[in-house]
Amino acid sequence: MNYAQDALWWRLTHPIIRDLASLLTAPPLWRTGCELPVRQLLGEHGFRLLLAWNDQWQSAPQRQPENLTRNRYALGKYAEDLLAYWFTHAPHAKLLAANLPIYSHNTDGNSADNSTLGEIDYIAELNGTLYHIELACKYHGSATGEHMAGLNPRDTLARKQGKLQRQLALLATPEAQAALRQHGIAPERIRSASIVRGIGFTAAGTLPPAFPPQAWSGIWTTTPQALPEHARYYRLSRTEYLAPARITQPETISRSQITPAALYAQVAPRPDGYWHEEQRIMVVAG
């Protein structure tokens, strides 16, 4: 599936709102067995709220929260802050805890050298239901869709999948339950849920059956010369990965300017005067 073609991207124009909308509505790259449904995440008025913020922040940039700025920090932290903002301000949501470390303990109950079992991304209430939510945004590829890795080849998809499952299991540990009680949160009422976002890249641009059929897919290549010669492209910075690109013509580049170890958007002009992403491409060293 090419999520960049969703009709949503015709209406949303503010880059941060587009990033937030992608976190809220994009299909999961892989299944954990406890996905948080989009309808729970968005709530009844989610789309209207996104549209309202989009228009407000475009017409009055000073209304945009100062901490929600691209390129201030790494992609993971940026995504976490976007989602925390949503849980804090969406009318159906309430953020109870974020980035909560869970410390391991000795048999006497004391913390063991400040070592951690992990960190809970969020405890949030959505439509009256309490959730332990783990967020993952990954961009991995390989020629066939097997043994996928990021632009850093040591960053494997299998490793991230295993880590996420361990994070989702944190809630069942005595240490996590004790930490939640210290925050006045009853752990027995909480459901664990995942929000998995990202893109899987293959040489064919389609993902194998092990991935959800609706997962966002893109092109993996070691040879930029094999890409369409007369198309225009845009090199994405790390914090631009979340949503389909929407850029101006001077920001586009030709195929000859593509270099390895980066993600690119193949873009085309639309009637709004901007160039919009048509396809996401991972270019790796041969």
C-alpha cells in the first residue's frame, strides 16, 4: 500500500499536523497482536481537531507549540512529543504518564544500581479506557522483504520487533505495577497497546505476506540510476520521515543528485502549487 496517496494529504498542509496525522492514522508496519485501533486513537472529533489546528497554525504560526518543532531532536523523540501533545489536548484523551522508567529491584525491594527493565512510553486514558501504549516508528528494507534493516545495517527490524514485544510485556512485571501505583494508577485496569508506524522497502515496492496487506511500502534500491530519469526527488531529513512530503519546486532534485544512505520522496506537482510525494525510496550503498 502507498499511504502517500491517501486523500488526507490533499487537505492537511501544516508539516507538523501532517506528521501528527500520520502517527494517528497510518497503517501498522507489522502486527503485535495488541494494536491500538485508529478509531480509539482519533476519537469522535479527531479529524475536525486536526483540521482546526492545521488552519490555526498556518494562519497564526505563533499558536504552534514551541516544543513541537522539526529538527530539534531525533525522530523518535519528535514522534513521542507529538503523540504526548495529542494525548494532552484531544478531548477524548488524558495523559497520565510518559517515558516512565521501570527499575529493576533487589530481593530487598531497593533499586539495583539504577538499572532499568525498560520504559513505558505512555499511560493514557482514551474514551474512558486506560492504556499502556508503546510507540514505534521504523523505516527498514531489503531487496526481498526478508532480514530487513534500516540505513544503519545493524538496526534490524527483527531486533526492533523483539524489543517492542518486551516493552509491551512490561505491564505484567511487579516492578511496573509498583511504579504505576506510586503514580496513583491502578495497573489492573490498564490494557497494553501498540502504535507501530513506518515503511517497509523492497526492490519490487511491495511487501511479502508476513506484513499486513495495508502496510505502507516503498522502493529499496542500491542503484539510483534505475529510478525514473525525468522524475523529481526530495531528500528527507530524519524528522521528515513520518508523513508524505509536500515541498516547493526549488527543493526538488534530479535523479543525478541522489546519493546512498538516505530516504527520498519521488514527487510531482499538484494544483495547490506544491510538489507532493508519490513514492518513498530507500537508497542504500551497493
